[in-house]
Amino acid sequence: MDEQLKQLQKKINYEKTFDCVQCGYCLPACPTYESMQKETHSPRGRINLVKQFAEGKIGIEALQEPIDRCLGCNACAVVCPTNVEYGKILEGAKEVLDEQKPKTKRQKIVEEILFDQVFPSKTWMNFIGHATWFYQKSSLKALLEKTGLTKMAPLHLDQFEQVLPDLPSPMERRRRRKVTKAVGRSRVNVGFFTGCVMDSIFFKINDQTIDLLTRAGADVFIPDEQTCCGALHAHSGKLESSKELAKRNIEAFEKENVDYIVNNAGGCGARLIEYEELFEDEPEWGERAKAFVDKTKDIHQLLVELDTLTFTKPVHEIVTYQSSCHMLNVQRVVDAPLRLLKSIPGVVYREMKGSDRCCGSAGIYNMIQYDESMEILNKKMDNVKTTDAHTIVTTNPGCLLQMKLGIKREGLEDRMRAVHLVELLSEAEPETRDETDAEHPNATGETESDF
Ligand code: SF4
Ligand code: SF4
């Protein structure tokens, strides 16, 4: 076989496409198949196209659009009876497409700046946070809105800008400490993975996360050298860059002797637990990645396992929950967020139809595939409305912005809000349970039952 084709097949995970027996069980789970009703936009159809492309039977143009339109939500992999590793096939296809598709010089420069300079850099992400704070507080925002210039922003950024939270001032950002000690007795050491977008835009939620962890009995460390998890890079076909970021994070957390590496973003957490698989061909890094993954936990999992918090202030609201796809379908964290939610006094939990289906955010999908994303969001909001919820709770920054956008598009801002679960837990004024009750970490544990 031609050496070039062999290389392509390795990269695109050609062997894995044979695990698909074309049974079609995944079709009802796929949001893009539901909305487009095209075989090429179903999991089965996409796998078939990847296989044909890897055999040289079709060209890149036939593969591009169906792959670009995939949300990467992984719902297909969860229901697949033959355990097809769809995520790996998709990542391989994205990498090959990224390498082969023609790009203008401008596109290349923009991508290089974004992926190599901005996302991995704390300085850049802080700068974005500071600039957005200045924009919100100065008269610039009002002026641009008045002149209609905001509408000229690319990638529908004007829409997302309207639902951003109020950002903290540079002074407030500087107040964060590298180490925050547990309230009361220290039970565990936690390294906090702050994330790039979370810390830039949702800095306050990260602060609330630290507060919850310390009240739950954790000493919290924030390694300075940590960087972006690499999820956005992997979803855009930049696997080598994603691996480099993984190495930087592994090194950063190795330096701290922590029991757990905790994150609060479904998408980041999913990438962090995939680190081991990235280094199958590099045994030394593979071992270090395994140690990292073994310690990695979503905050809600850890809070349930520690079982040391009690919530003292009732929240008298109807609350519904929108799962983060990557938390649900990759991390398989199902039960912990709901247990916490239901432990808040006053909350009336109402399950939403299709709460396990993607909201259309999917990384930067809602910016680059705006129309399709909004169609998915409209359906999601129809389901939200039938719950009569006052509050939509989610656990990922992208989903949170998307749900806020959904509320705004429906004109429901005066009676509905979207929050991260950490925000709702903080609102319910958590206190450390009495020492005698809190002697049993792992008392409840994470159960992966259905809900
Ligand atoms: S991906 Fe799995 S569920 Fe879907 S058609 Fe292939 S084997 Fe069946
Ligand atoms: S990842 Fe999601 S959108 Fe893509 S094929 Fe699977 S179910 Fe469909």
C-alpha cells in the first residue's frame, strides 16, 4: 500500500471504523441527525465517510461538511452496542482536515494567534478578562451599541457579549491567593484546575469553587504553570498542540503533592481524563499522564464523596438541569450534580425532557455553525419552558453562556436565569457539617445511576 495512504489511515484511526456494524442504534441519540435528517450527518454516516476517505474513495470535500457539523457531543458513543470509539475517529478526521484544507494567510495567522498564543497564556486570558471588564464599566459599551458597531463583530460575538456575566476588576482578580486553607479540619489537598475561559470570563465561579472546596475540608492549591486543557485545540484538529498543553499541565500538577486535581468545567474535565490516551506511543509520558488522570475529579464528584457540606439558606425555586455533554458522555458523571442540587433546601427539581442532549454550544460550534446551533437551542428552550423552571443549572462555561443566550432569545430574562451549579450551591450558604457527622469521607460516593 502507498506509504502516504498508510500514514493517513493511522492518523484517522481507520482501524476503529471497522467496529461500526452500521446498526443505526445511535441515530436517535444524534442531535444533528435529528435536525438535518441526512445519513451523512449521522454518526453511522460520518464513520462511513471517514472510512471511504481513508481508502481514497472520496475526496476531502465530501468529508468536510459532515465533520464540521458534528457537535462532538459523544452521545452516539454512549449508546453504541459495539463501543465504537467515535471520539477518536472524529478527532483523527479533524486533524487530517485541519492539515489538508486550504486556508488563507489571514486564517492561518488568526488560528496561530488564538491557539498558540491566546488560549495557553494566562497573561492573554487575564488581559481578555480585564479588557472585557473595562468595556463593561466604561461608556464604550453604550457607545458601540448606540452606533450599531457591535453588530459588526465577527462570529456573532455581539450576541454572546450580551449575556456575559459582570466581570471582576483587575484588583479583585489580584486578590486570589495561590493557597487557600480548609475551613476547620483539613481533610484533603486539592490542586485546582482553573481552565482558560472559566478563569477569564467566569472568574467569580472559580472563586466560589475555591470557597466550596475549602468549606468542604480541602486545602486548595492553584499551580501557576497550569494552562488550557487543550480541548479547544483537539476539537479543532490541532492534536499536537493539545498534547503539548497536556504535558505542561501534567508537569504543573506533579510539582504540588495533591490528593486530587479538581475542575469545575465539564469540557475541560473530559479532556483532562483523556490525557493518558494521548501518550500511547510515549510510555514515560503515559505513566505520568495516568497518575494525573487517577487524581482528576469534577468538583461535584468530590463534594459528594467528602459529604461534609450542609446548605443553610433555602432557595425557593423550580430548578431544571441541563447536562454538559462532556461531563455526561465522556466523564460519565451523572448522579453527583443532581444529588447536590436536590440537597439544597427549598429547591423543587423538575427534570427536563432531553436534558442529556447537547444544547448546541459544543466548544465554539455555536460561533462557527451559528444557524445549526440556534436550531438546537430553540428545541432545548421548548423543553425548558415546559418545566416552568426559574433556574437552569449547568456545569460547563459554554453550556452556561448558551443557556443564557437561549433565555435572552426567548425574552424570558425577567423570570428565568441560568447558573453554574457552583453558583447555586454558594447561594445556599454552605457550612461545614458538624465534625462528628463529617468523619466519613466517601460516605455516599459517586453512583452512576440513571436519573
Ligand atoms: S456507531 Fe455504533 S450504534 Fe452507530 S451504527 Fe455504528 S455500531 Fe451502530
Ligand atoms: S458526536 Fe453528537 S453530533 Fe456528532 S455524530 Fe455523535 S451524536 Fe451526532
